[in-house]
Amino acid sequence: MIAPLRIPVAELIGRPGAVRRVSGAFELPGLVLERTGTGIDPAVVVGLEIVTIVAGLSVTGSVRARWHGDCRRCLLLMGEVIDVPVSEVFEDDATEAETWPIAAEHVDLEPVIREALLLALPLSPLCRPECAGPDPDRFPTDGAREDETASSARDPRWAALEDLRFDESPSE
């Protein structure tokens, strides 16, 4: 099975100025920054143009997807649509970290798109600049999260801390 973003370019090679458009919605699962939990929904909209240039092929356009993650201050789930510009060069003899390879008269756009989207993700999302952090009334003092039911069990390792009291007067 050929990957949907592996594009045949044999008809473009050797014809400077020849153009091929790649557009549509594609599924790219697994786009997530593990450390932050920020990720991209699998549905990615692609609008790219492949143009023959002297050195190989130029790929320009944009990719659009919705990202999601937790606000770094208040921890609310948030997300936005990002539209990322793409401008890359494919060559027969690709230079590592500078250009991409043309392999067997095909270009594989999937790694280009994955890289562009992951690099556009915020490393520490913020829902709004004036976000003050968590609302104390939203988080019960017993440590239970808002989405947990009242019947959820408490962690027994913290039981000793429930009886801990601090005297405000110095002991004599």
C-alpha cells in the first residue's frame, strides 16, 4: 500500500516550472509532544504545491490542523487551529537538515508535514495572557479533582497528613 502523502514526481523531474498540487484532508495520528501532552488532532488539511526548480523540487504552501493541550497555569483543556506555512526543497542528493530526498521518483510529504506541525505547537500553552492560574473554588480541598465522583477512594498514603495540625503559638 502506498502512503497517501507519498507523491509520484517523475513527470515533474527535468521540466523546470512544472507544477503539481497536493491538497485535501489526511489522517496523521500520533502527533503529540510527550513531555507536555500537547498534541494535534489526526485530521490535517494540506494545501501544497510542488514545483520543479533547477536543484530539484520546491514544496510550498500550508498545512492546517487543530491542536489541544492543557493551559500551563489553570490546567483547563484548550486548543486552537494552526495554519503552518511550508517551504522545503527536495533533491536527489539531499543534505541532512537542509533538504529532503527524492526517492525512487517519489517525494514523501508526511515527515515534512509532521515536522512543520510539531514545531508549531506551543511548548507551554496559555489559555489567555491574563490567566491567573487555578480557581481555588474549582479544586476541592480534599484533593479530589472536579471530574472525579464523590465516591472515588482517597489515596491511603496521604491519610497521615489529614491529622497533621500546625500550632501557631510557640511550644514551651
